[in-house]
Amino acid sequence: MRAFRFAAISVLLVALVGAGWWAAKNGRYQPISQRPLQQQSLATQPVSLQQLNSSQTSAPAAPTVVEATAETEQRLGPFSVAGKEYRIVLHKKKRQPGPTQETGDTVVAMEIRDAADTILYQRTFSHQSADVEFSDAWFVSAGVLTGTNGTGLLVSYDLDSEPSAPEPESSRWYQVFGVVKGKFKPFSGPILVQGEVASVDRTSKQFKTAGALDSQSDALNFKVWAHHFRLIYPVRVDWNQGKLNPAQACDTANAGGSRRSCQYAVTPADDRRTDGLTFVQLCPDSAACKNPERVLVKKDSKVELLSCATEVKWSEGITSRPTGKPDSMDDQGGISVSSDNVQLKVRVDGKEGWIHADEDFNALGLPFEQ
């Protein structure tokens, strides 16, 4: 029996040795010390705390997805409108620096909420990827609009895109909100204006209307760039209907779709520049004239801007909810001045008249649009 057991064990050992020789020959087995480094178990490669810290400080870790998309929140208000309080919540992300290496945040979403924190209105804005040729950033500000017949919330949207060419007047969007029959609502889409609201206290962020137009509406004046100067464009704020409309009847298109020129007040020409002597041609009225009077303009001449006659295009935009497309502003309206027929009434050293041509605007040293 013992001889039989010894023989069996001997046969088993021979079989195991043969199997090991066959595996080594065919490359199916490698000792741990001979395996490639990436195949070795972490347990076989002990790393000291000193080595770990050294590797972490020598090569900074790449930013995580959370860091790249992290949002911050800013709250504006409260704003008191029609006896109730409202707040604006801004969601922000880091602005992409672009070629100009801009810094700061950009608004990616805004919400108007009531005192119970219920969202009444919201709008989204796009956030750029890192690989961009421009650095865009959205900004949102707001203030209470106070009128004779009502109060509202006036929100401003600004887009800064760098690098950008200099402009005589920047463009922004304005949107009026108010309470109509107990419901908070926008009075129009965002109104795009190359200019700004005429009456604003920037310290207190309070906007004021220019006065009552009738028992239920007020005039909200905008300073609008008119290619060489700034005109005052009045908009009717109807508090009872919750609507914005042109305050002058001639700004409304007729059945054929055409408009006629209105006359508007203008702002003083604070940035006028003149060199030496020149002449300006003054006409007696806003209509084209064949024999204008040539008036000498000196460097120290007193030049006053009195009024203008031109066609201004108005659109209220879409008053319903935004489409939700980021950065589209496809619900916007606007106020824009036609460049085809702008006439300006001036007084030069006591002599009054109308100018029409670009050379006359340049002769008075008014800003020239590039």
C-alpha cells in the first residue's frame, strides 16, 4: 500500500512539473518581478506619503467639470411694485477670457420672483466654450420705474463682447414689468436701444417717467443715437393695459406700412469738436431747400441743437414668455433711427436753420458714425 501511495504522489509531481514547463514555454506565466509595470498590482508598488505629496505639487490637477461649470447666485432687490415686493435672482458663471483675457462673471439665467419665492418670469443666456475668438458676458440690472399713474420694474440687459470696435453710444435692452389686474407681467419684449433711459438716478437705481400723458399712462423717455446726435424718444407706458406704445401718433405706421417724420427734442452736443473756420448750410425749414444760407462756423462759435425731424422705427417685440433659446433675444423689440433722412435744427451764433447733409454735421463738429 505504501509503495502504491508513493508511486501516485510521484506521478502527480511529474505532472505538475510538466504543466509548469509547458506554461513557461508558451508565455502564459511571468513572475511578478518580470511583468510590465502597468500590469503590477498597486499592492506590490508601495508609495510613501512623501512621494504622493511630491507628485501632487509638481503637476497641478486639471480642473474638474464642477469647477468649469460652477454657478454662483446674486439677488437684486427687493423692489416694491404696486404694493408688493419682488426680487431678481441672477445665476452666474465665470466668463471665458478670450484673446483679451477678460475676467469676471457672466449671467447665464435670470428669474423674477415674488415674496413667496415663486418664479414669475425667467430668461436664459448662453455661456461660451473655452475655444472662442471673442469674450462675451451678459449683465442684468434693474430698478423701480416710478410714474404719475403707476410703478413698475425696469430691467436692463447688457452684452459686452471683446474685442469690439468703439461706438459713440452702446446698445442695450430694456424691459418694463408691472402688475395688471393683480398679475405680474412684462409690458413688451426687451426693447433694443442704442442709447439709454433719459431719467435715472444711478445711485438709488430709480427710474422716472417724464410725466403723465393721460389718466392711466406716463411717458418714458429714451435717449437714442441718431447717427450724429441723440434725440429724445417718448414711449407711452399704459399701466392699466400693461403695454408700451409710441407716445407720438406719427411714429405709428399707416395702412400702407409707411411712416412720416416726427419732430423730437435733442440733447446738447457736449462732445462737439471743431478746428478752424468752416461753413454750414442752413435751410429755413426741415424740407429740402434749393438756396441754403451759408453761415460761418468758428472754433468758438456758440452752437445749439434745437430739435430734429426724422423717422424712428418702433417695435414692441413679443410680450409672451421667451422662447428659451439661449442668447437669441428673438422676442425683442426696438427703437431705431433711419439714416436716410435725418434733419437737425440748430442755432449758430444766433442764426437758426435746418441742416441735412453729412458735410454740415461734420462742419459743426458733431460726432461722426464710423
